Amino acid sequence: MNDLAPLLSPEGRALLDEVRDTDPAHELAVATRLRREHPAELVSAALGQARLRQRAAAKFGAEDARRMFFTPNGVEQSTRASVAAYRAERMKGLGVTSVADLCCGIGGDAIALARAGIRVLAVDRDPLTAAAARANADALGLAALIEVREADVTEVDTDGYDAVFVDPARRGGRGRIFDPEAYSPPLSWAVAAALKAPRAALKIAPGVPHEAVPAEAEAEWISDGGDVKEAVLWFGTGAPGAVRATLLPGPRTLSGRGLPDPAVRPVGRYLYEPDGAVIRAHLVAEVAEEIGGGLVDETIAYITADVPHPTLYATAYEITDQLPFNVKKLKALLREREVGVLTVKKRGSAVEPEELRRKVKPQGPNSATVFLTRVAGAPTMLVGRPVR
């Protein structure tokens, strides 16, 4: 599919409605039937778009996804709607009324910004991607607030906009790009563009090294439902050098206070697994202080404590057993406890969860969680259950 125009025609839209819920297993039969009445290329494009919409429902929700237009890269790389909505509300809270959205993709962030009442210039140099963004603004009734421009973002004048948002491409022909200077456009260009604007937000990979964060930026790591989605460099917030971890839904935001690393201590009755955004933001010490705990190992982001402390930023487990790493002993313990549902988590262990699960062959009506980790440098297995 190199042109959305046929799908935007009355015939194309009617065909999209007809194939919307097509089961991929039945596509061939559906295509054969529809090609008797419609051009083969249009049928193929409609079925392909239906597949993309089905995939996109996880990010955008079924209601929006069934009306939007996607490209394969657009589904893969676009911001999850909940994350985009959070960022748009934060922009609004900073007094932003207009944003130049550079590298807008299929328009996920532009849609969230417009829904927050913010006027958007959405720019992408790829013709098909820009066409999808334009079609999505129209399909969702936001065309009055979103201007889509097909252009090279490095040549766009952003003067007159309250803020700049840049989402550089982080995938190439060989897959994911880890070097920020290999982004398209490079992170250094995006930072320079951000520094020229009154406010700015740059979306980057959550694995970005902290030393790559500019001194002028506030860095925020965002997770949604426990999965780390992205990091954002904010400019013009009045908090240069600040570090935050934000957990969705919520939002729940933990701010860094520059605490030293927590002390290592023996495993207590409770183990806390910090959210991935907390770990990426290097804010484990803030959680440890909140719950009065310490680390099980100086290199492992598990916190232990003797008494339960409610926290919004970590999942708590009650530990029932601590064993040196030994598969036979674990298998015997699980058999004795009649554990048939086994959750395996690991940090600091080379053993893969599925490999361990195959070896211990859990059977029985009960459930347990086993942590493969290190305790004071020694390979260890901790067995427990979530605190309800």
C-alpha cells in the first residue's frame, strides 16, 4: 500500500467497513469473494488496513483504531494513546497552546495534543505517513486543530509555537537503533531544536544512558501497566537536571532526590520489585527509603524489608523460602508445596524462566513466585507470593 487515496474514496471506506472484523484465517476466502466486485488492489489494501487496525487496537483502543489509518511502521512506532494523553496534559499544564510535532508519524501524539485543546503542526517527510496523519486528524474530527505538513523536519520553522515535540525515528533497516546520534534526526539536532523553543519534549528510548541526558533537560521515564514505554527529555519546565519516573495509569510520579545507593542487608520477610520506570530512572534508592528497606545485592534492583510498607512504585512479595541456586532443591520444595502455577522472575541470573519451568515441572493446585537473583553476590532462589 503506497497510496491511501483509494481507501479514502466512498468505495474504499465501504470496503473497510465490510472487512473490519475479518479473521486473518479467513482472509483468502473473503478476498476471493470481494474481488468479484472490487479491484484486486483495493481489496488487498482494505484487508491489509483491517489487519493493521486490529493490531493498533491495543495502543489506541478499538473505538479509535477502527476509524484510523495506519502504516506497518506507524503501528509499531507510534506512542500508546495513554502515554500520549499523559504527555499532552502535562504540556497543557505548562501553559502550552501550540506545538510543532516533528516526526509526527501517523499522528498519535498530535491527536492527543489536539484533544487537550492544543493547536498542532504535525510534520513528517514520508508521503504515506503524512497522508495517514492527515486522514486520522480528519477521521477523529480534529482537522481544525491539526495541520499536517509533508516536509523535512530540519527545514521547518517552529517560531511562533509555544513548544516543540520531537519523536526521532529509532529503527533502521537492521532494527532498533541504540545510539542516540544514529536517530533520524540525531538527538543532538533534536536537543538544539528544543533549546530554541520556549518549551520542548523529546521522546527517546528508555535505555538511553543517563550521561547522554543534556544538563538543560529534565528526564522522565514512563511506564504503562508495568511496561516501560519511553523516556522523555523536557526543556523549559524550570527543573533542569531533575529526574522523574511516571507510572500509568494514574499518573503516579516519583521525583529523584539525589539519594545515595541503599545499603545491602539480609533478605527479610518482604521483597519489593520496583517498577521498570523507577529502575530506569535510577530511583530505587527513593523507593528503598520510602519502605525502610535495603538491597539484596549492591548490583540488583530488588529491595527487602522486614515489615510490609505500601508503595505505589513497587510490587511487594512475601518471601517464604531462600535457597542457594539448586534446581533439584527447588523442584522438591515446589512438589512439597503442590505448586502448579509458577511465576519465574529474574535479575542477575543467566537462567531463562522457561528453562527453569521445564526442569521443575510444577504440578498442583497452588501458586508461587520464584526469584532467580543474587544475594550478597551469591546465586540465590527466593520463593514467595504477591502481597494482596
